[in-house]
Amino acid sequence: MKKRVHRTRRRLNFILLLLGLAGLAVIVAGQGSAPQWLQRFSSPSEQAGEGPRHVPNGALNTGETMPTSPLASSTPEASPSPSPTPAPQYAEADWIAVGDLMMHSPQVPGAYDAKKKRYVFDSFFSEVKSILSSGDWVLANLETPIAGNDRGFKGYPLFNAPIELADAMKQAGFTIVTTANNHALDQGVSGALNTLKTLKQHQFTVTGTAASAADAAELVLVEKNGIVMGMLAYTYGTNGIPIPKDKPYIVNLIDENKIIQDIRKLRGAGADFVTVALHFGKEYETAPNEEQKRLARKLAAAGADIIAGSHPHVIQPYEVVDMVDEQGRSRQALIIYSMGNFISNQRGLTKEYGVIYKVKVRKQLHDGTIQLTAIEPIPTYTHRYKPDAYYRYRVLPLPDILKASEPDPLLSKSEYPALEAMLSKLTTRIQSMSSGATAPASAP
Ligand SMILES: [Zn+2]
């Protein structure tokens, strides 16, 4: 089995070497405080000399972030006597995901840059770029082929978006694109292959569609800060467009037993945790149905750590499930049923809202266990406006927009109360299946 590994192993080895050297240097020099770069892997309490910090079971935060990165905190006071620098206890990295990226016909003409003679979609994501680019794994579901501009652009029901969308996604900070969705074959097999090619040319890690059986069999493992994520993606179907019998690999369909096998393969190949993107559920339903719950919980029990759901075009809640693994250790999995539309032309019934999930993944270095120590859902709003003959679109992070000291220049004052009410409504919906629900993400 070939592995497609995007590793930063060399960097990790280098850091470990530096850590060893630094430990020596600190002892020799008799400095009590660790250099700033060394604090990256140590928690605030470790820095304060309180020994290792363990997060108790069930301590998963909801709706609030963990303390700021140790790297960003100030150096603690130097102690007067020499003490050895504590070894790092854990590694951490941020997992970020959004819902469906769509390209309905009205989204295209306003993005044409006549001077550059090409489409520029950067403004779609410019207001969320700082959030997205702060992640280590940054996932999007691309729910349209980008099969080639020579085919012309089409919206629903057989999409084809300008390939420049991939540039904007790259620019925004996305690193992993899932392509298993009901529009994967809108432009046929050749459209799916062209899409894959363009995404790979843009250096995205792509899961969900494949160019060959060998390509489909490759395991997708993406390592960040010494934590290896295994990545899988499946869709419930392809809108009735048949998958060619001789190309069953072209798009991954949901098949419970196959997914469980794939999770095991990834674990066997060294994945510390596994994300399964599922394109499932019923359109426009704001809560998961029984089949979504059954499947997601079963996959979580089988070893998936995060289920990243999309397709209903509206936000559905998330839940955290507690389990015991084969070694008898307690484990938690995060199931996100639907992240809604990240960008689209759909309006009404909350279809113009989505949610960015930011999850802190922590790996305990002594035993390799994974904890999701912070789950931050950030509701977003696709703002649509019409400065001339064509619409423009921007994804706005609702909490930031509403608490900003300056009003947004493109939003009218009268839009704010409705957005405030919507943030509250969506936050309630997002948290409705989490027992540990706390303050909304917008709380100061
Ligand atoms: Zn869909």
C-alpha cells in the first residue's frame, strides 16, 4: 500500500535536536526560563514549573478557546536557581473546516477582472482569510467541478466553475479539498479528472475523487507539528449520474464497511487521528436525521475522531461522543453533522449562513493519545450586494463583524439587528446537541 504522506518529519527531527541542544545549553548557562521557540510545545503550567498538565476526560471546551498559544505568551520570570528545561508533554495543531463551496451562475460575472482578463474570487474569502490561514489542516468541500473554462460556466444543476476559484481557495488558506459530493460528476468523468488535476496543480491535498484505482488506494496522511491526520471523504451519491462500471474509483460513495476498513488502514499506517468528511443528510433540514446519527456514531466508534459533515446547505449541530478504545482508554470524537454553505447564491431558510470549525488537536507525546481540547464554531454569513449590474459576495465571520468597533462599510446599519438575532439562533442550533454547551461563540 502506497502512502501519500505530506510530512514535516524533518522539521520535527530538527526541533527535537534543537530541544536536546537547548536543554543542555539551558543547564550549562543556568538560565531558568526557556527560550521562546522552546515554549511552543510546553503548556503555561509547565512553564510555571507545575509539572505536566493533563486535561481531564470530558474537559472538552465548547464555544470557547483554550488559553492563547504559549508561543504568544510572555516569557515567565527567570527563576534564580538553575533548573532543567522540562521536555515537551504534547504537540498541538489546529484543525479548521468549512462547509460547501458552491458557484451558482450569479456568482461568476461580478468576479471578472477586465484588466487582468481573468476571474478573481479573492474577495469571497478576504474577510475570513485570517481565521482560515491560522489553521494547520484547513478543509473545504468543493461542490462544483472546475473542469476547464473552455466548457463555459454553469450553475445548478450541472455546475462548472472558473478554475480561478482554486487560486482564491489557495489564497484564502485552504490546504485540503474534499471532492466527494453529489456534484462531483456534473461535468462527467473528464470533468472530475480535470478538477482533480487543477487542485493538485495548486498543491492541495485532495480526497474523495481519484484518477485511477491506484490513486484511490493511496492513503492520505497529513502531518502537522508531529501529529498525523488521516483523511477520508465520501458522498451519499452523484445526483443520479452513474459512476462508470470500469471507473468505480472516480468518486467515493458512502459504504459503511469500506469506510471502517479505510479508517483501520489509516490507523495502521500511522495516523494519530482520522477525519472523515461525509456528504450526507437531507437538504434544508436543520437537524440530523436518524440515519446520519447512526452512521456518524458508528464511524466514530470504529475509530473516526472527527466527522466533517456537509450537504444539507444549512447548519446542523455538532456533538461530542464519549467512547472507550480497544486499549480501554477513554476517547472522544467530534461529529459535525453539517457546516452549511460556506459560499453560494442560495438565500433564505438560513442557506446564506455557514460555520467555520476551529478545533485544537493535542497529542500526548508519552502515549500518542489525542484530545480535542477546544471546539470553536464560528458562524459565517455570505453577504451579497450589488454595486453595479452584478452581484458581489463576501463570507463574513459573524461574531467578529458584530463586535467590531467600526461598522462594516458594505453593510447597512439596518442589517445589524437581523444578523445579531441570526447569530444567536445559529449558535443555539449549533450547540443544541452538546451537553456541555456554554456561552455562544460571540460572547465577549
Ligand atoms: Zn451536496
